[in-house]
Amino acid sequence: MALAVEKIYVLGGYGKIVGRVVSKRNTLCLYNSMRKFLFLAIIILGSFIGKVFWQGRNSEEKNNELALNTTVDLQEKRNSIKNQIKQYADCESDADCEVIDSKCPFGCYVAVNRDKLDEIKKNIEEYPNECENSCRLKRGTKCEDKKCKVIF
């Protein structure tokens, strides 16, 4: 088998002509090396793109799960505050009752025992407003059947 030889002349550092012999065999080796390099580059790039895509899908699933957990947490917090409002509305006289400006979903105003006023007020303020209330003016509070009520 005869190899074709081709000479390539390149200018060297001081203007000297440097000859280099390149054979088809060397060219084939170089070609095969480039094919392997491109193949590996494509594999690595594909892996990177796949990883980014997969992380994107996982983050969407995590966001959906987080939204569901947040909804459940809000429902639990809402129910807890509603129970506190019922529980802390106990009174013996009108002087025991105080009214709090509230927000949706707890109504416009909440009548509670004066001793529990700060705790309920803090919990209601921390809860996000879920809707718009159209509130009428209140006149005060009264103790009726041992429960604080808002008077309109």
C-alpha cells in the first residue's frame, strides 16, 4: 500500500521555510480524533441541556407543591384565627369587650375580650387580606349571652 505524501511549507520564526511531511495516514488519524472529539462534545452538551431541562421540570413540580402547602397552611391559620375569635369572645359585662378592625375572611370587625385583644389583633394583621369588605359603621360592643358582639 503506497502512501501519498504532500509537503506543506510554513514560514518559521525568522522567515525560514520549514517543511512538514503529512501523509494520508496522519490525516486519517487527525480526522478520527476530530470525530471522537465532536462526538464527546455533543454528548456533554446533550447531558447539560438534559440536566437543565430536568431541573426546570422539577422546579415546576416543587412550585406547585409549595403553592398547595401554602394554601393548606393558610386554611389552617384561618381556621385557627376563627377558633381564637370564638374562644376569646367570652365576657361577663360590656366592659370586658373590645372591637378590632378586621379584614376578610373574618369580617369587618371582631369583638373579643379585652384581655386577648393584642394576640388576636396581631394574628389578624399577619393574615393576608383575601377580599374586599364593604363595611358599615360600628357603634360599639356589648356582652350578650356571655359573648362579645359588635353593635351596628
